[in-house]
Amino acid sequence: MAKSVLIVNPQARGGWAQKKWPVLEPMLRDALGVIEVQFTKRAGDGVPLAKAAARAGAELVVAMGGDGTASEVASGLLAAFAESPSGEPSCSFGYLPCATGGDLRRILGTPSEVDVAARAIASARPRPIDAGRIDYIGHDGKPHSGYFINVASCGISGLVDHLVNEGSKAFGGKATFFIASLRATLRYKNALVRVRLDDQPSYEERIYTFAVANGGYFGGGMQIAPEAKIDDGIFDITTLGDLSLVEALRLGGLIYKGEQGRLSKVSSRKARRVVVEPVNPDEKVLLDVDGETPGRLPATFTLLPGALLYRG
């Protein structure tokens, strides 16, 4: 195993990475030096590839693709670290964005141009960033666990994510998520959930979306948690409450600016451990975890401070 590993999603940005690879490869090798390149073949491949790289002693593992690929690679590293004797990060994580949404790039301050981002990785010193662990119920009805580095949420966001992933992304991230959001708004009914933040008493609330934010953006540029920082050791919790259709439509004009707090049914809190469950156990409230829909509530979100070393 080389000291540096690049995990590439060749289908990123509608196959752009694959088409441009003959040009990209020499440029990336020139910027990053000796590097082992591995390609994903299907969704989810980034997790085992990154996990294997960390176990084999890689010093740097770089994800090249969209936010989903970056999340998979980060999750694989986090899983490997959790299984190690020390439980500490054993290698650095880098990101070369070829994204539909680009939310993680905004949060990390990663350059949008692949060549510039590669040079930034080569010259940067690792810095600790936070991550989250989520324990939830999968679509198979069984308990599952995973990790996230940006935002995990539930409510209409899970439905939006489902619609985004089943459709085309040909119009770009912002338009794709906006169209999916409009479609979901007409179908979704606000869910009644029970929430517990850290050791505080639990409370019940009807939600449009409940977001546990490690980073500030999701959904292709929506500022779900404008004050969130990926390295501050705490989650920012944003609740979009029992919004009416009119309020939900108004939200669309505010959330891209981070101004959703102007609505009376929007609230913000902070916590390091969050438990959310449907009041009606038969109600299936979908999750959105870094742009994927792995399952549904109930779910527990746990902050992992400084769990990744980011270079870029």
C-alpha cells in the first residue's frame, strides 16, 4: 500500500471524472507525488476502500468525487480508527471536489478547481475536524450505524434526498435539490417526534425538518445552520417546525441565505448527543445523512470531536 491513496468516483459530475481522467491523472500525480489510485464501481465502495487503506498504513487518503464520495471515504476512515487500539486518527483525509451539490467544499474551504485543491492538499498541514456517529433503523428494519461529516437530518429532507437520488442531476446541484424540494413539499406531512438533547429532558415537536449539523450547508447550498463550524466540538441543531405549505414555500427563499430564523417556527440549539424518535412508532420518518437515505428514525447522533485530520 502506498503512503497516499486516491479514491476516485469515475461517475462524479455525470461521468466528468472518467472522461477527463487521462488529463487529470498526470496532473494529480505531479501535485500529490507517489499515489495509489483506486476507483469506486458502485455507491458505497468508498467505505471499504478507505477502511482498507487506513488498515494497510496509508498516511493520506483522498476522496475525489461529490459530497457522497467524500462522506463514504471519511466514514471508512472513521470505522478503521474506531477499530484500532488507540481509537485515534492514523492518517489524514483529503478531498478533491467533483460535486453536484458542493456543500462539503464550502464548509471545508476547499478550492473548487481540482488542480488547485490537489496542490492545497500537498502543501497543507493536517488539522482536526469533527464528525458524527449515527445509530438508526435501516430500510430492512434492523439496527445500523454509520458516520457523517456534514449534516444528518430527518423529516422532509429524507424525502428530498430520496427524490434527488432517484432522478437526474443534469441541471446541477442547486436546481436539482430545489426541484426535489418542491416535489417533496407537496407530498410530505410534518412528523411528530420526541427529542432529547444531551442530558436534558425530552420534548415533543412536530417537524418539517430536524437537522443535526456538524457543517453549515446541505441540499446544494442551503444554509441549514449558519453558525455551525466543523471543528468547534459541538453540533448545531436546527429545527424547522410545524410549517404550513405557505411557510414552507417562503422558507425556500430564506434558507439559501441562512435567514430561516426569521420564521417563528424555526429554532436553533446546540448539543453533543441527540436522540430522535417518532412519537408514533409506526410512522416512518426518513433520514438524510450526508446526502444519502440509509434508513429512518429512531436515531441517535453522537459528536466525535477531532475525529478526522483534514488536509486541504
